[in-house]
Amino acid sequence: MSVFEHGVRPLSRRRSLAAMFVAGAGLTALLGAPAFAAEADLVLFNGKVITVDKAFSVQQALAVRGGKIVAVGGAEVAAEYTAPVRIDLKGRTVMPGFIDTHLHVIPLAPRQVDILGAKSIEDIKALVRAKAAALGPGEWITGYGWDEALFTEKRNLVKADLDQAAPNNPVALTRAGGHSIAGNSLALKIAKIDKATADPPGGLIEKGPDGEPNGVIRERNSLFLDHVPAETWAEMKGPYIAAMRKLPPLGITSFHSASTSIDDEPIGAGGLANSGAGLTIRRLQEIQRDTDHTLPRVTAYIAFPGEARMKAFGRKSGDGDEWVRVGGIGEMPVDGGFTGPTAWTLADYKGLPGFRGKGRYTDAELQAIVDVSARNGWQMAMHAIGDAAIVQTVNAYAKALDTYPEVRARDHRWFLDHFTIMPPDATMTKMADYKVRIAQQPNFLYNLEGRYRSTLDDWRLEHNNAVATPSKKFGIPVAFGSDNLPIGPMVGVYAAVTRKGMSGEVIGPQEAVSIQEAIRAYTEVGAYLSWEEKLKGTLEVGKLGDMIVLDADPLTVDPGGLRDIKVDLTIINGKVVYEHGLSRP
């Protein structure tokens, strides 16, 4: 019998390791099952089960029935429960699946090139050249994920590079993180951007020594992308599913979709006439149904729709079910990011006198968004990276919670997304007083090390993406996520524990946390942000059967090896949805 049951097809014709331990095999046969053994759907035994319970206890086995954990304990669990799927862990480690609290599902549209992780500009040029030949002249070419820190050339992608690859196609490639974009000459021409074009509100058009645009635009990707022909949901549904299938191999069993809307709701019920092809609550529900619930669970941030549409929608943050839940109003950037770099800071960028990045809203504009959301019962999940943006956002949160004391009295669970540069102590104290949480991306420390070193002074560099100070000094819970830089949770865990960037040098060791604290931040604390801490985030009786099997024990491995730990199995709702070494046909 295959471990892939209930409508999920086998990953390969090769017999899986997990499938070797089925009914009648393994430890139960050795120990002898009692005459009236309880039934389960899945039993894992003979391993190390990191429960992430209050005591962070480690057990040996667990059983799942009906999608929920029915037993956690020692060797007796394997003897007490029969199950059609039994997996001998052979000493391997089980832990709760990762909950990524800030992730953008990025599908590969027909006109896109897959440049994520490209190691050189020459590689990107080759991909663009091939796509231009496939699409023909005049067709837009787009893509996501270039990162100059990975390039052998150690510089940004610019228009000259893209002109060489596709002179007869408009090209616009978004940098990893989404805060800047590089276009070629034809894209600039279509967007009507030239030497005389002023910087747009909230954005920056990079120009060379000759004053001509070099093709890079920060924080206003729409200047290019608004001209790209829109795809339909029918065209993009498959690519979205394909993108979501990449998450279980990384151990992600739940995530917060950071770019979602209610645009395709019926007109009069919160929807718009033109809903585009992006993710929505309804579309996520459709994906879950059509894939037989074998993809990660989703909490959906909702782009601020305005008060009239909020009321017409009728639902609010926390509503939904175990598969798709309505999240907070977000990510709604209050500033830019360091991939620009345009994060809004209280002090000048290092080496750039007078430059502190940019904010997106006036105080009044931001307050209006927060107030409307508060009085309609919505959670806040705003993007704030620089310390100036954090101060502005926390002040807006506090003012709204004072204006609507009934919201402050409730379990509102408002939080800040990112929180890269720690603000003054007065703001930290205010966050603690108003119970404002943090959704942090510790992997930024690793992947953006070069940007931080070039833009931040000593103190801000040492405390970038701080976890220890917010949680231990101010008592502010910090949940972890990735924001796709990169998605793999093990990079974030490694950075949080070691405080090492890509160079291997330690930055701000005082902000390091223990491996137990890092695991809890990527599991239990993430569940709290969606009011689901009683459903998931730990491996305890009554909670969802969402877990991963690792090839090494993160509690005992040398911290320098955390990035190298691989996921052997990913289990969602008690079903094995991913097994290392096997691929879906």
C-alpha cells in the first residue's frame, strides 16, 4: 500500500520508504497489539517527536485519525493503535510543520522566465533570449527573483543587459523581495520614462551618470507592469497550484498569503467588476478543493478594500475554516525595503547624507486605513521595515486602539510585518502596552547581509531583524516567515540561531535565540497570529496532523549545519503529501 492515500496519486512507481511500514508491519508486530487496538489513519513510531508543547517535550511516537492527533507518547502508542499507514522513523526527527507568516505565492505565467536563484546576469540573459524566441517580437517578457548578491558579476541587472538579450521585446524583471524592477529600453519607452521623468510618489527611477534611466525602478514596479497584458484566472490557476506544490518539500504546512484580495467576490458583496488573476479567498478555496486538500493551509492577508466593500463582504479577520482563513489587512507597505533600498529610517543611510528612504502614507492617510479596519473588526498586518515606518505605524495602531477601546479590549492580535530596524525604546514599550506583535523574517539577515552592511550604521546593523530584544526585553512575541527571501524555513532558523549572513560572519550575536525558540517562532507563534494556536503549531492531542520528518535532529545538530537539514516527509491533515526523492508524475 502506498502512503499516498485518499485520492493522492503515488509520487513514483518506485516503492516509497514510508510505504514499507503498513498494517501488520513494524513495531506493532514485535510488541504485540492488544486485542482491542484503537484505529488510526497514520502512526509514526521509533523516532524523536519534538512536540513544541509548553515543556518542549520530546516523545517517540504519535497517531493521527480523521486529520487530528489522537495520541503522542512512547513506544506504547505504536502498540495501542492500528493504522493503514505505519512509518518506522528509524530514529529520525518529527516536528510540527512550519508556518510561514509572510509568503507570496509567485506563479510562473506563460510570458515569465524562471530567474529565481539565477547565479549570473549571463544566465538571465540566456533565459530572456530563449523566451523572446519562443514568444516572438513585441511580446512582454516578465519574471521574478533576481538577486545581485547571487550574481557572479556582483551588480544589479540593468537595461543594457536586457537590451542585449531581447532588443525587440519589452522586458521587466522583478527583483527578489518585490521592491525593485529592471526593464529594458523598450519597456522604458512604453512606460514613457526618460531622462526628464521625475520620480513617482513613493518610488525612485535610477539614473546613470549621464542622467538617463538605467532601467531600475524602486518601489513602483507598476510603472512597467501596468503595461503588461493581463492574464486570466483560468490561465493562472495551474501555475498557482504548481507554485504552492513547492512548499511541502520545504516543510511548510501552513502559510500566510501576503498578497490576496476579495476582488472576485460578487458585486455588492465586496467584489469588483475586474478582479484580475491574483489570489483571493474564493480562489484559494477552489484550489484546496481541486487538489483534495493536499496543499498547505492558508491564512490570507487582504489588501485594504475600503469601508464600503468591507461591510459588503461581511466577514473579517479570523473567519474561515482550517484550510482557508481570512487574515489581517496587509501587507499594505508603509515604506519600502532594503532590496530597493527605500526602507524609511530615522537616520541617514550610511554614506548617503540626507537619504532616509521613503514613507508611503501621510499620518492622516495611514490613520484612516487603520481606523476603518479597527471599527469594522479587522486585524492589522501592515508592512513596516525601517524604524521610521515602524514608529508611524505603531502610533497609528495605538491611536486607533484608543479611539475604539472595545477593539483594544478584544483579542485583536494586530502585528507588524517585517520589523527590520528596531525603533526607539518608547515605541517598543508602546508595542508591548498595546499588544502589537511581530511577524519577522530572520532569513533577511542572511540573504540581505550585503545591503545591510552598505546602508546601515553600526547599531542598526547589529540589531537588524532583531528577535531576542523584542521577545526577551519587551515581551513581544515574534513569529517567523520568509517573504520569499528565500522561502526555505531552515535558512531563517539558521540565521536566527547563529546570526550569520551569507559571508559566515556573525552580526549582532546579542540578538541570537536558541534553536527551541526559533522552532517555536516558526510553528506555535505563527499559529497564534491567525487565532489557531489551539488547532496547530504543536504536536499535541486534538491538534491537526500537520508535521514534518527531518533527516537530522535540529536540537542536537551543530548550529552551522541547520541550513543543511532536509525534509524527508511532509504530512498535512494526516496524509503524506511529500516524500524526499520522489516526484509527482
